[in-house]
Amino acid sequence: MTEAERAWSGLLDTLRAAARTITDKTGAQTPLEQAEGFRYLTRLLGAGLDMHLENADPTRPRFTRMLSPTRKFLGDNPDTLYEWVPLDGRLRYRVRGERGSEIYLAFCVYERGDDGATAIGANLSDADLQIEADGGFELVLAAERPAAAKNWLVLTARSHAMIARQYFRDGVGGAARLEIEAVPVAPAPTPLEGVELSRRLATVGRFVRETAALSAALSVFSALNPVSEENHEALRVVGGEVRGERPSARELAASIDPRIVAGHLPTPDIQYAGAWWALGPDEAVVLEGTPPVCRYWSVQIFNRWLESPDYRYQRVALNDSKIALEEDGSFRVVLAARDPGARNWLDTAGHASGQIVVRALLAKEPLRMKFRRVALDDLA
């Protein structure tokens, strides 16, 4: 058997192992979740092939779009553009860019530990990015800061990837233009042969298997503390750490392996608060709170695999520009299978359970809000 044959066979074996995440007792709980789970694996495979096979060379880096309306994982958002780039911490890189109509732009470097776990490395957002009057900028990634560099992100021997994030309020459009190159520029590559193909396909397989397992694990933990009829404090994720206010939430937060959260590639600029919901056709979740002081915030639902339902056709996400406030400045969002006449209604999109998540960008204080489950007929 050739090296290429062994690589292909190994990928198929890993995909079969990933499928057990869907069918195990901690995986899909309904036929719908199982169908979505297998579709989820195809989405991960598509992303993995782009990120870890075709555009995986850190000596010739390229920004690769991770998510789209039909490719979702790790808590996608209809208002964001995520672009992945591989790195080698021993090298030096130059990013050239030009701002577009995005309301936020940031670059976050990720590191890999000895155990293979992912951790947040350096991060730089437009709040600190030095930008020219015409919207152009240059960013250097290196172990040491060059004397003339206006913008710099430190790389270490553990640095292995970076994500560029852009946020919008009215759908992804008018994005910043970004280019990256290694310094010095590498020559043209040689053909991809068996050994390197084997390494890259193994990475693709691990990405599919580990990402599926991480998403399933986070849903399992979240489902241990579901929204009830009483006011429910959300679990919060701040800077890659899970935190909770109520005793049960604190116990749950303490039980979550931090590698699970870090594996979902968080950024220190974003806070999350969320809860697990399970509803009958005549029930609703009411989310109430005070709008956070921040650059952007939104409310969104996800299935067990941390994918949003199809937001092109269903009302499953609302950002701060679309959420109507109460007279006292608070907000109230209602999640239900049918529109109860609420000003801020989210559709369960045919799901009986899932996660509801609030996301706040560059928030000035911790997110504080409450969830409760109510009968639709009792909604005021």
C-alpha cells in the first residue's frame, strides 16, 4: 500500500470514529439531531479540507473563509466573517489590509500546547490597531517587534494559527480586504506527495473528530442546567473561561474542562451568556435583561452541534440594531415555535431543544440577564 493509500484509509477511519460522536448516548437525542449531526460532519469535512489540506502551508499562508450560511460550526453568527490562516511561530509574517464597512476587525493568534490543546495567544482589535487616514494598515507577526512596525502581534514557538474576525450589523458585506505573506516570501511549492498528503489528511480527520466531540461535550454540559419556570442565571464565557452565578451554575462551570471551551476558538474581546432550552409547542423562553454597554450584541439560537438554523429563511438571530427596547431601557426576547406577537421573537425553527446565546463584543461589564420557561398563553 502506498503512502497516499494509507493516508486516505486513515482519513476514512477517523471519519468513522467521528460518526460515533453523533450516535453515542451523549450525542444526538432525536432523529432530527442525528440527521443534523451527520450533516455537521460534512460541513466540518468541507472546512477541514480548505483549512488543513488546500491552504495548510504556513510558509505560503492564505486567509480561508471558515463559515458561510451553509457551513457552520463552533457557534457561527450571521453578522460575522471569520478567516483562518495557518502560522509557524518560527517565521515572520506581514498582513496588509484596508478597512471596509465592518464595525469591528480583530486578529487573534492561537497556540497549541504539548497535549495538543488550543489556547488564546496574542490578540489585536481595531481599538488598538494603528490605521492610516485612507483605511489602510500593516500588521507584523513575529517573535520580536520590528523597530518600524506600527502594529505587531507576538508569535511564540507554540503559535499555529490566526483568525481574522469582522462584525457587521446588516449582514456580511463590504468586508475589509486582507492579504498575508511570509517574510521572506517562499518560492513556489513542489508537488504535494505522499508524506505531506498523509500529514495534512490526518490533520483534517482530527479537526472533524475533535470539533464534533467538543461541540457535543459543551451541549451535554449546558443541558445539565436547562431553562426552567424560575428565573435562570446564564452560564457565561469570558476570555475563554466559563463562569456562573447560581450555585448550580458555578458547579457546572467548574466541571467543564477549559480545553473544551478553548477548542471552540474564543477571543478575549467577546463575552457569551447562554442556556439550554427544551420546549413544547405551546411553551416559550423569555430572556430579559439590560442591554450591555458594548460595541455590538446579539441573541441567537443553536442546535446541539452549535450550528444556527438557516438564518436566510428563519428568524433565529437578532442583533442590537434590530432588538426593540422597553420603555425603561431593558429588553425582552421571546423564543417560541410560533410568533406570539412579541416585538423580539425568535423562531425555534422546528427544534424542540437547543442553546440560546447572547454575544457581546468589547463589553464594559459582565453580561447579566435571566431566562425562564413560560406557557405561551401566559405571555403578557
